[in-house]
Amino acid sequence: MAASFIHPVIGVTGPSKGGDRAWHFTRYAILAAGGKPLRLTPRRSHLHEVLDGIVIGGGDDIYPTLYESEELPNTRYDKERDLFELMYIEKSLQQNIPMLAICRGEQLLNTYLGGNLHQNLRELRRHTRNRFTVLPLKTLLVEPDSRMQELLGTTRCRINSLHTQAINELGSGLRVAGRDLDNIVQAVEDPSKPFLLGVQWHPEYLIYLSRQRNLFRALVTTARQQL
């Protein structure tokens, strides 16, 4: 079978309850890129799946004890999902499985690699509003000569914002690939890996923009090349 007709299996992690909207948008983005999406949740996965690539999806905040911080009141956590996705992150890093980590996925990846998080971004805001929106109303400043610049084709573009936490200290091996106007980390990458990107925004909700579709295309293409 010609390589262009191979549809690599791309796992997409999410919560056991809810998360349907994110799953359907991510599923479509992977299908459009030529991949075969597979939904993974704590209650429908046993780490035996053969994966060619993986998306660690967005959702609730990371449980703070994972990065030696204190639990905040009135905050939703999902410990079951944290542990479940940490196992997939470990599996992916050990086996060099191409990975795109989205929002909480980026935060969890950073935590696994020994970094920590800002728990509340409101106090860091000076030039941007702390609002939740799927619309591309926030400015992303992309690091020159990064993989992210190569994929997005620009050093400045618009992104959405659906998060209250973000990376503080970087985990081992990661480098910053993009920040917002408040200098908050919005993208990370590991140049030593075939494909390892983390983004703070939700590209699955921006797939009507070609540059955002490029993230999923690159994930699927790298996964196919490694078959």
C-alpha cells in the first residue's frame, strides 16, 4: 500500500464523562489530515492500543500536588484522568510516538517533565483580558526559527483562550515556541523528538484556519512517516 494511503491511528485522550465537543472537533481535524482517530478515556482504555500518534486533550485543571502546589477552592480537578494521561505521556515519550498536547495536555506534559504551573493567571494579566473564548481574539507571538513558526508560517497570529492555568517553569527538554502579549507561555516543543508540540490554545476549534490545521497535518504526517 502506498504511504499516502496509510491512515495512522491517532489516539485522542479525554475525560470519562463529557468532552464530546472537543472529541468531535479533534476527530474531524485528524480525519481531514488523513489519520484514523481513536478516542481514549480512563474508562475505555488499557494502554494496549497500538498508536501511531497521540493528542493529549484539554479539560479540567491539573491536580496541583503533581507539581508540589496547593489545591485551590472552587476548582474542578480530575485525578483519574491525570493519572491515565500521565501513563500515555510516558508511553509516548518512551516510544517516540508523535504527540500534540493541547491546553491541559500541554500543562500535564510540562508537569511530567518536572516543570510547574501558574495556577491563576489573572494576576499576571497586564495587556490581555482573562476571558474564555473559542474565537481567535488573543495574540500569539511565535518564536523565530521554531518548529511552531514553520508550521504556522508566521511569527504573529491570533488564537483562542480557554484556560486558567499555564506553564511557569519549563519541564526538562522543552523550549518555549510561543507566548502571548503578557509573556505567558502559549506553546512549547522538544526539537530532539520527531514531533512533540504543546499548545495552550485549542486548535481543534480553529480548524477553519489553514495554519491551525497544519498542526494536525504535521502530527499525522510524522506518524505516517514512522510506520
